[in-house]
Amino acid sequence: MANPRKPLRLNVGFIVSSDVGYSHEFPFDFEKIRVADDLDLHNFRGSAHISRTPQGLLLTGQFESLLKVECVRCLREFEYTVRWDMTEMYAFNQKSITDSGLLVPDDAQLDLAPLIRDYALTEIPISPICKPNCKGLCPTCGQDLNKKDCGHRTDTNNSPFAALKDLLKN
């Protein structure tokens, strides 16, 4: 029961009016979806499971998607697979609210986009690398060393740690 214009907004009114213990699964499968102005997800797959509890609606979900990120070594954009699980509680009233501060809206429409954005972004590594053996850029001329060798060599003697190398010889 997702809104076609906002596919991450779920109508959960029928769950709110159901008995405690009732649950419903919402599957997601999109080639490309814009979650926020700063985030597009590709091959977004997963499901959200919403259960009625006495305090509110318990949301559990498992998702995966491809994100375009930039390699910190060669600065090329590449697709990175992120997977995440989420568990959140949407409370019926202020008395039952949890640390996340989520309340079931009066119109019973849960917008999962902000949650999915936050969870997806936390799965991106701090320093994404396109491949384990990425050579990066030449510090002298900026040439992508994965494409061709420019011939420049880094001078290791300028390093403040160069003297430590001599300790290994003894």
C-alpha cells in the first residue's frame, strides 16, 4: 500500500486499527529511487515488516542497494553495495516514545525515506576504495596510476620516518 509518487511512504492505518500482534510485510524492488536530494539508490531491494504492539508500530527491515561513491585513492566513481537491517519503533503517543523520537502520524502514513537515507549513508565506508589494489593518483602530476605509469617516483627520503628504515637493516 505504498503511494506511487512517494514509494517509501506507507499507509499503515489498517495495522493501527488491528489487534496487537498483527503484522504486515511491505516489499521493495526498484531499479532506481531518489530517497533524498543528496541520495539516489540503484537496485534497491528489501522489505519492511511492521507489527502492531500495545505501544505502537514496530518496524523491522532488511535492505540492500548500490550507491555511487568516489574512490579516495583514484577519485573515480564506482558502485558500492550496501546492506543494512533496521529496527525502529513508531509510538502511538508521547508516553511510549523511544530515543528515536518517532510517532505514528495522524494520517497513518509512515515515510521511510529519511530512515532509509540515514541507514544507507551510515553503511558507506569512511574511505571507500574501488578495488583493493587501486594505485591511486601520482602525487606529482595527478596521473591515474591504474591507467598508466607516469614515471614519477616518490622520494621516500623526504619523509620524517625515513630514518626508521635504517633501523630495520640492523
